[in-house]
Amino acid sequence: MPAVTPSIPGPAEALEVSGAAGTPLRILLVEPESEQSHQLVLSLSGHDVDITVCVDGAEALLRVGMARPDTVLTSADPSEVELETLVRVMRRVTDIPILIGVGTGDSQRAVRALAAGATACVSRPYRIPELAALLRGALPPGEHGEGGGAGTAMVRAGALELDTLGHRLFVDGVPVDLALREFGIMDFLLRNDGRVVGREELWTEVWHKPLPPVNNTIAVHIRRLRHKLGDSEARPRFIHTVRGIGYRLDSSPGG
């Protein structure tokens, strides 16, 4: 796997990981081992970092928009969501650094994660000076603190507005709560407003694996989405079914 050899800082600067603006570095830590996360939080305490701990990949995907971290640090084997999928989905909504903690036997997962958009790898169990060097060096100059980090990404189409980082959908200005897969479907449909999206294309984009020969999961999620949007299959305002092909989102007035 690609080697990462950061310059190791001297003792006086080893734990200076905050940005130039002096505001705390916000880290989203994805760590299934409680002892590992506890030790890391203790090691970095008092050194101008704000760590949000997630026990699995699913929680991390939900929190990445709410916590607005400056960087993500994840183990190479997060539970619930595969590492490659975790990185790929995060890359759809943010360009912040994603660091992978790599231990024995994690090489192949790390290679796939780097190909999916991860920034760098760091040895795990973590050596604090090495980790501090990566955390400090991963952020571009001037992109820490307020005005930096993840920022805001809005996708707008007609009466629909999707906050990709805050994980929120607004219909006519009214917020609508969406589950993770529902959010992924709406994100993809909105970015393809007016175009017919095939079931296989939608499945591959949201679930990141081949569509099974017999599967009604998409139809179930679309039905739930329509209910939340105040839509209906018989008289759709937003999501139209194209028989034998897939779905089309129409955000124009009158649908």
C-alpha cells in the first residue's frame, strides 16, 4: 500500500494541531474500539482539539454534516459501513481530509479507501506525534476555523432544497426528516432533475453494489419518500414513475 511518511515534529511542537486561527481543530473520530478512542481523546486533551467520537460508519455519515468537522479520522474497519463506501459517500458531500488508521491486515482496505478519495493513512495504534503531524499538515492554509472546514452545500430545484452537509430536506421551506437511504435517493434525483434515472443506476449510486435480480427495496423507499413529500404515485408532484425504467424527479411548478 502507499506509504505515508510525515515529518515528525520535535517535542516542543508535537501536539500543536490547531489551525493558524487558533480555534480548536474539529475531528470526527470513527472508532469501534472504545479503549482506543478513549486513549486518543486523553492523549489529545488540552491541545486545542474538539473530538466527536462515532462508534460505527453509519453514525459517522449522519454526524459528518451536523458536527462540521475539519477532518475525519477513521479506523480501516468501521462497523456497519465498509470503509470504501464510507469514504465514497463522505466525498459526495465534503472535501475535508479523511485519514485512515491502518493496522496489521488493513492494507487492501486502505488501498481501496485511497482510491475512493481518502487523503492519507496513518499507523494504528496511533503514535501521537505522527498523528499530530498529519492532522496539522492535512488542512490547506487558511482553511481552519470559521469560514473553513466543510462549509455549506445546498442543492436547490424548484420547491425542493437539500442541505447535503446538514442532512436536511426542505419542501416549500418546510423541513422534512429523511432516513440515510432516502436522503441518498433525493440527493441523486435532485442532481438529475428532469432526467429519467434507471433503477439499476439509482441502486448503484445509493447502495454502492449491484442490483439484485429480484428486489423491491427501491420501490419501498420511493413510497416512503412520496409520503414524506406529500406526493402520490397516482398524481405525483415531484417523483414520477417511468414504467419499466425507473424514476424522474420534476421540480418544476405543477410537476
